Amino acid sequence: MKRILIIDKNVPIHLILRKQLEKAGFHVIEASVGQNGIDYYRENPTDFIIADIAPPELEGLKTIIQLKKEFPLARIIAKADQMGRNGFLRYDPLQSALRFGALRTLTSPIKMDELSAVIEELASMSVQRERRRSRTKNFRIRKDPN
């Protein structure tokens, strides 16, 4: 069973997302604060992370930066409210999330079909990466007979 860590301060959003993901067959772990999510991931890495851009205590972008610094292969999906993309902010937080290491972005409210497509895409990227890594390991094991 694939595991997903959700880092989001908005508890009602957690609950909706959790129910949808569990119904789709995922095991869901929740953290309402960025630092708690980072601490959990250090101890129990998950297959995917869904990170809200602005959780309290440790801002969402900083959470993404810290996770990618410690875990470069972490598969992070950043999400932001539509409000943050309509001119209330002077920058696009989702574009910033991509620059800092999120692999994909979604706008809240998240549509389950979009999230499923993103998860499927990231899962296939992981399989391809592992295949390349195993080929590289096999190549390195071979020694020059001379």
C-alpha cells in the first residue's frame, strides 16, 4: 500500500483529502505543521508528500526546501489555494515550489482525478529511476579485465 504524507494546517482539507486517498487505497499520514511533517518523514519516509505552501510555524516553501535538502529523491506535490494565484501575492507560490523542489503542483480544492494522475506519473518516474540506477550499478560492478 502506497503511503502519502499530507502537510497542511487546514484540518477540514486533511479530512476530505484523507478520505478520498484512503478510498483509493492509500495509507495517509497527516501533519498540521511543516516541522512535524519533516520530523515524521525523517523517521518514516513515505512514497509521496502533499505539502501546502503556507503551513504555520515553518512556511510551506521552507518545508519543501528542507525536505529536498535532506531527501533529494522525495516526491513532493505542492498545493496552494486559488487565492494565492490571483494577484493577492506578488509571486506565484506554485512556481516557487517547483523551483525549490516540488515535482508537481495542484491548486486547492484538489480534484481527485488530477491528484491520481499526478501520483501515477510520479510513481512511474520512480520506477524508471530505479531501473536506471540498477543498470548503473550493474555497469559499475563490472571490472576491467586488464
